[in-house]
Amino acid sequence: MMPPVAPKSWEPRPIVASPDHSGQVEIIAAELSITPALARLLWQRGFTTALAMDRHLSPGLKHLARPADWPMLEQAACAVLSALERRSVLGIWGDYDADGVTATALLTDFFRGRGIAVTPHIPVRMEDGYGVNLPGIERLHAEGIQTLITVDCGISDIAALARARELGMEVIVTDHHLPGAALPPATAICNPRLGGCPCESMGDLAGVGVAFYLAAALNHRLPGPASDIRALLDLVALGTLADVVPLSGINRILCKNGLLLIAEGARPGMAALKEAAGYAATAALTGGSVAFNLAPRINAAGRMGRAQVALDCLLASDKPTAAPLAGQLDDMNRDRRAEEERILQEALTAAAALPQLGLVLCGEGWHEGVIGIVASRVVEAFHKPTVVLSRENGSGRCKGSGRSVPGFDLHKGLTRCAEVLTRFGGHPQAAGMTLDESNLELFRSKFHEAVLEQLGPEPPGPRLHVDGELSFAEVDHLLLRELELLQPFGIGNPEPVFVSPPVEVLSRKTFGQDNRHVRLMLRDKAAGLTLRAKAWRMGERIPASLVGQKVRLAFVPRIDSYGGLPTIELELRDLSPA
């Protein structure tokens, strides 16, 4: 069973801008016809002019950086054009997660839309492992592929891509993962992590965002009428939101506009995926709905070794073709959840017995496809950087995934352990690795030292950043409509969390499995208002004895449309005695 949500330390969200001493917030609010509360929130996050606030609230595509201003992208586009002029047979190698699958679908859709034949390839996770591999290269060469474009992978696959070059294949790498000390022997490499981007936020692009920019750079150079590549933005939004990259700058523009396309449901595969997740085909979805309901169904296919089903669904030409594929994705997601829950309980038991600051957990028969999610759940429970490994039967190797906590750069930490790892790669917050089982205990020790080095002997506990106090009188439909303008929320654009004045708990009811969730009725006496609240996995933290007591809440206001009548409801993130 998952441990209950632990109490958090409430801290004011770091304020980027200097305090407004000249009344500019009210002036800008009047100019933009927004409330001073929204303008104040934006000001605190660093948007201190009417233009900056307006661009954040209405992030138009006209504000995207131009492809022509990115030299690395231009080199990649020229390499593709040169290959096509030679009538080279084109292949796309993608990763099996949602970012890689959407990136593969995007370039496949783009090229086919321009009448260019292309062969997409996504490896099978349990057979091929992560990234570009030698057997796959040999197979694609045998099939006649002469030019290979990688998406969301390739930057670390030096040996496999060297083999591709030996076989005479041209290689264009598009990736967004952190590069190692050496770069692959590619004809061209386009990775925003290597620098040279026209704006800073391009360094945060997901793999599908890089693929979109390649399509944009090619669009007006290919013979024939240009495509409307805006039609690809639904794939960009899905992959970007799934990959947990910062949702500011260029990613915000891409996702905000991509969510509008997802709402239209014009792509048959996207409409079918929405319906499989319980939404109407034309329902408007938040970034959270996409990240936690659509993306897991794409990821489940890759985790369960059938990423091709997800790719086929996204590329389906009509709804009758897409619907059964979306149904398969839903079934795989259900299987994935069951497997995840089984492994999670074993991992939590193992984690509770380990004293280290960084957790390294290893299990026999733990499904490689779900251990990344399990690592995230263990981090949530123990607030420690966590690596979860699966022992490969008979191979003497362990493969796994790691997840981090704020303040710990996981990729940097793994670099410190590089001598005991066969392979690793990823981001500051998430990474994958392979090691010999004989090095497991040494890795556990070195990982602990890496965490100690970055966080110190007493790492900070779980923290909750709050954006200021808000009484029940201020929680109205106008505020909620304005907060929706800040969507999509995520890293770089966190959802606002407010603190209530002292409120009285009028009633408490539990619901869900093991009564782990709570419904509350809360009274703000000064405002003369009563509001309903839900607290997820806080059943043990909110006992029945709190009824009649006064508490302060850390909450997110929501609109609950269940039953057809929109009502205001609070989602509790934490609470404390008043």
C-alpha cells in the first residue's frame, strides 16, 4: 500500500521579479482587462510588462523562433534535402516512449503528406533496449534504408551509428537528451542541448519539438506546395506534455496551440485515443488531462513492448482504423497499471529498509516497462532520489530508471558513478542506466555519495510552494476562468497553490480503495461561505477528529462539472492546524 501523503513545509514560491512599488500591477491589469490578482501572480513570476503578460496569456505561433536562425537545424535540413535529391530511401528511428512515438509519427506524417516514402522504426523495449542498436541498423540496411533520421534518441548511440556509416547510410540525429563526452559520427546533428539556438528556451524542447522544427525547416524547401504544419501541433503537445519538460517559452507556445488541435479531435487517432480515455472526441483537455490520461496510453504500448500499436493509432487515416488500436492501448494501460502496482508494493517495502540518502532498488522479474513510474512513486513516498532496477534473467545485468528530487541533478549524479555503469543517459530529473549485477552494491554506495555531495547529510524534506493567501470570497468563477489562461501547467509554469485563512471543518467523508481519499465541507466564517474539497491519499492525515476544528489549507481551486452543473471545489495539497 502506498504511504499516505506526508506533511510538507510550506514556502512562498520564489518571486522572480522585484516588488511592485509603483502600482504597475494595477495599471497593467486595467490595460489587459484582467484582475489585479492575476496580474500580481504574473508579476511575481517575472512578467513585469503588459507585453510580457499578454504573450504569456496568449502565446501565439508568431512568437516562435525562426528555423533559419538555428544553424544546427539548417545543417540537418540541408542533409535531408541532399539525401532526397539523390533519391535516398528514408528511414526514421524513434524511441518507444510518448515523446519518441509522437516525434516518429510527426515526421512520418509530414513526409508522407509531401509524397515522400518513409519507413518508421521503433525498437521493442524488452528485446532491443533504449536507443539505436546494432541489430536494428543491420535490419534497416537490409531493407534498403539509405538515410536514417533519429528522433528523441541517437546522441549517445556512437557504436550503432558508426556501424550505420560503415554500411554507407547517411545519419541525421535529432535528439534533446544530454550529450556525452563524444558525439556520434552523423552527417548532421540537431540537439538544442548543444547550444547555438536562437533563444534560450529552445534548450527545453522535447524530442517531438525538435522533430517539429526539422519539419518546419524542410517545409518550404521541398518541391511542391508547402504543408500547413500547424496540423502537427497536436502531436507536439502530446509528446511534450508527456516528457515533463519545462512548459515555458517555446514549449508553452507549442503546447498551448497544440491543445487547441487536440480539442478539435481532427486527427482520427487522437480522437480515438480521447474516447478510449473516457473523453468526447471534441472535448477540450487541460495539459494535465493529456499528461495523465492520454500520454500513459501511448507510454503503456512502449512499456509493454508494443509501441508500434501507438504509432499506428496516431497515423491512422480514419476512425474505424484508429478505434480498435486505441482500444488495445487502453487494454495495455490497464495491464501496465496492474503490473506497476505489484512492483510498487515490493519496491516500497525494500525502500523502507534502506538507510541511504539515494535509493537503489533491484528486483527479480520487475517489468522494465514500468519501473520508471515505480521510481517516481517511490520518490513521492520517501522524497529521496531513486533508481529502480530490474535484474535480467541469466544475463548478469541490471537495467533501470531513476527519478530525482528538486535540487539533485540525477544525470550529474550518475556521471559520478560512471565507472560502475555500463551505460546511462537522460536528464537532471530522469535517467536510464545499465550495469553488471556484480557492481550493484558498489553502485548503491556511490549513488549515496553522489546524493550526499549535492544535497548534504540532511536533505530538505518535501516542500510545497504557495502563491499567497486567498479567502473563500475571492474564489469565484472569474478567478477560475483567469487561472485557466495560465494552462498548461508543469515545470517552468507551476499551477498556482493558495493558502486559506483559518476555516472550520464541517464534515469529513472518506472514499476510494482503503478509504484513502477524503471529501470535506469547509466554512470560511469571515467570508460567510462554505466550499467542498477533495484530498487525495490523505485519509490517514485527516482524521474524523478534525471535524469542528479550524485548519489552514494549501489548495488549488477547481471547477467540478460532474452532474452537468459547474460548481467550485478545492483540491487540497496540504493542511495544517490553524
